[in-house]
Amino acid sequence: MITLMPSDQEILRVAEKLPTAPRLLVELGHLMSNPHLEAEDVVALLRQDAPLVAHIIRMANSAAYAPVQQTGSLERALDLVGLAEVHRLVGAVAATQLAEAHLSLYPIDGTKLRLNALFGAVLMEEFAKWSGERPHRCYTVGLLRPIGMMALERLVPAGAGIPPFLASGESELGVWEQKHWGLTNVEVAEKILLAWRLPSETVSAIRHHYHPAGRHNPIIHLLTIAASTAAERCSAIAGEESYWKLTAENFEKAGLRVQDYQTACQKAQRKFAQLKLAIT
């Protein structure tokens, strides 16, 4: 058996070849943290990806938003739906772009992965409102949670002979990844998102959400709760089941009461339905 052991440089080179929308989602989050943000700054950023702009305009014109008048410009779309909604739409496109790639080794198809990421993102956004975290950062980390899987898949050279997870005989995704790559998808995600300048306390949520016990960063526990809920109510990624054993500690450290969790899930379900309608 060969363990690939990719270097940080190899991981970041693969990340550069990923679709543009995920990186722009992170950059848009940086802009949204600026109290002096101008609409022109958002437009200039998103115009780096012409297909992304076309997607946003089409979604803003969709039945999901039922505009009184159709728009043909990004500026007008931003006026119509607002910055927070454009941020969500960029995330929806990012999930779609990432899921377009064929995953031959991971135990989930592109459509289910897109739905898992998108539902996890809207859950994180709603949970953040109750726990006092920044909603747009939580949405981003929820949406980009699987990015390490995308990168590991692309790091496999032809003929490497890595068995698909479901044929590997392993029960945990991380054990299988460690055996064949020498590191796990959450470690790879951490390297990529730190390079993209996502705040370290946010990135650490992905790095540690499989094993959150004893950790005090609320976003780690929010992501564990969101990923578990997405697996239960939307689509699951095989091999992650053993990670989703929610405890009272998760809710306490997330700052999320159980009754607030139920309310947030209902709101997230409605937003998820709207985004799914917009991207179809």
C-alpha cells in the first residue's frame, strides 16, 4: 500500500485549480466585514467570474425571488435581493461548481454533496444568529466543509490504486484518508482555507468538528451540530456517521438552546428550499 503524503505546496496547487466561486465566497466575506463596504467593491470582485455573475442574475430573476421586474445586471440584482442574499447565492453557485466534479473515491455523488453542503451552510447561518457568531462567516464554513474531500480526490495520480471508501473495508472516513493520503480531509480543508485568509478561529471549526469534545470555540460545536443535522435531514456522507453523536456539551458550548435549535432548523429549511428553487 502506498501513502501519498502530499505536501502543502501540492495541496495549494490543487486548490488553485478548484472552481473560482468558493474562493470568491471567502473574498466576499472579507468585504462584508468592512463597515465602509461599497456596492462597487462587491461588483468588481464578482466580475472576476463571468459565469458566476450570470448565475447570480439568473437566480435573482427566478421564481424563488419573484422580482416585479427582471434585471440584466449584477448591480440591479444586488439592489433587488441585497448583499446578504447575494452572499448566499454565491455560496449556492460554489456548492454547484464543486459538486460538478466526479468523485470516484468518496461515497457521495455530486448532487447529494451539493445539497449536504448547502443545507449545512444555511443551518450554520441560522445557528449563528442565536449564538452571537457572524452569520456570513458561519455560512461560508458550513458550505466549504467538504472542500478537503475535493482536493484529496484531485491529489491522486493515475494508477495510484487507492480503493474507494465503500470498498476499503474501513468504517470511518478519516481512517481511510489517513491510510492512503497521510492526512484527512479536514486537515486539507484547514490548509486551503487558511491560505485563502479565512479567519483561523473559523477555519478551526472544520479542522476539529469531527472531534469537538473539550474544545471551546463555539463555531466548532455549531458545525458539528449543523453537519449532523444535514446528514440526518438532507443527505449523508458515508463514513462520517460515527462523528455525529451530539451531546449537551455541543449545544452548551455553541451557545444554542435546544428550543432555539428547532426554530433555527425550521428557518433554515425554508431558506434551503428557496435556494434550491433558485439554482434549478
